[in-house]
Amino acid sequence: MKMYGHEENAVYLSPIKSTSLSRSFHTTIVNALTDRRVVLEAALRRLADETAPLTDAAVLLVETLRSGHKVLVVGNGGSAAEAQHFAAELVGRFKRDRMPYAVISLATDTAILTAVANDYGYQEIFARQLRALGQPGDLLVAFSTSGESENVLRAAEAGRQCLIKVVAVTGERSSRLEALSDVTVRVPCTDTAAAQELHMVVTHILCDIAETYLSEQNEQRNTDLPLLTDAAKEISW
């Protein structure tokens, strides 16, 4: 038996025993995992058959970062978490050590988010940041399972006004966000939870491609640089 806290205020926890409740949970978990496997396997097969949008998104991502521009990422709720995840993988690293890439999640600064929401309305929280930070040649990546969130739609509109390309990652249904985007990756799933899981797959694929390609390009450039001569090495700057 485990005991936590000071002796005089000890809380005793009994070991977990096999009960009707745990047996019920076990059955629920097994069924949920089986159902999720079926849904995700079917969705991944369809995604593999429709790779053109994801390919176009990868090209835009790589070209943006290779040209020295930045990527701005938005989303609400679980999609806000995915926006942060996307930025973290590219500013930090995904699979290899390399230079960081210029990727910013616009869903993270609570002071900006609350100030803009208070003064201009929640629908403007991303669009105002786009106008402040976005430059022609940048890329906006917008995660939205519905493709109908007003603040994400306004961000896409602001992006287009700022001459910023827009990549949308949405659910299966057509949406207003798709109409505002240059490329839309529609994951073939209507269930929100499964769509969010597929959005993470999309994130990892894009990050893997960007990191691999850009790292190889950087390594090639370093290889092509002329070696310093002994005389040059002795120069005192």
C-alpha cells in the first residue's frame, strides 16, 4: 500500500484491483483503438492516393524557407496546438541537427491575443499579427478542421492582401478557407479527433521534407565553398 504526505496527514492509496469498472474500461479502450485503426488506415490510404496538394504545400514551404522568408502558422484549440507543434519542429529540430528555420506560431503570445481580442474582437487575433509581421514572400499555414473559423479566415484574407501565400490544412469538407488558400490539404476524414491526428501526420511529413531538403542543400553549399589558403588563415581581422 502506498502512502503520500506527512505521517499525521497520510493518504493511503489501495492498489488498483481488477474490478468491473476496470474491465469495462479495458473493453472500451480496445474497441476505441480498433475503431481508430480502421479510420486512420482508410484515411491514410486515401491521403496516399491524393498527394498533389501535400506535394504543393511541401514545395511552398521549402521555397519560402530557402529564399530567406518566414512561415507564420495559425489555428484554434487543437489546431492552435498543432500550429505550435509545427513551429517547434522547425525552429527546434525534427530528426536532425541543423540551423533553425524562421517559423512563428501566432497562437502563442497571450498578451497580443488578449489585447487584440479585447480591442478589435477575437476574429482579428491572427489577421492583425499577419499585418504586423507578414512580408511579401512569406507563407501562412492555417490549420482548421472545419475551415470555417472566422479568425483563421481573416488571417488568410490578410495574408493575401500582404502578398503572402496561404496553405490550408483542413478536414474533408470543402470550406471558405479553401477558397482563400493557394493550396489546401484536405485530410480525408470528417471526425474531428481523427482529422486532428491526421493533421499531425501532415505536420511531420512537411517538417521531414523541409528539414531533409534544406539540410542537404546547406551541406552542398558548404562543400562547394573554396578552402581557405594557409595565407588567408593567418590574416588577422
